[in-house]
Amino acid sequence: MKFAPVALIAIALSTAPAAAIEQNCRFIQAKPDREACYKRQEDELAAKRKAPAPTDDGKRLETLRQMRQDDEAVYRSIQNICRGC
């Protein structure tokens, strides 16, 4: 019961800064300053949306191999449990 109001407050607070930045740009009277504000805002959003740097491929491949081995072990154990169910 107490989790829902806390979650709503957290969501409201997390979206408030982005809305505040947009409103601040809207109320700038000088057109060049307003456009510069929007440009900065676009640049910040593009930087946030930029894909994260790729991780080490060796670690990724080793992790995938380990996951496949684990999956195969689970499949073998399932086959041993239920034959022809």
C-alpha cells in the first residue's frame, strides 16, 4: 500500500527537471538566446541517447559461452527428469 504513493512521487520528481529545462527555454524573450537554449537542450538529449561504449568482446564471448554451457546442463537435467511426458 505504501509503495504506490512513493513510486508516484519518484516518477514525478524524475520527470520534473526535464520539464523545467524546457519551460525555461520557452520563456526566454530574445530569439537568439532562446534558440541557443533549445540547441543546448538538444545536444544534452543527444548525448544521453548516445549508445554506450562497447564493452570488451572477449568478456562478452566468454559470458555467452558460459551461459550456453549452463543452458545445456539444464536441458540435459530436464531430459533426465521427464521422458515422454
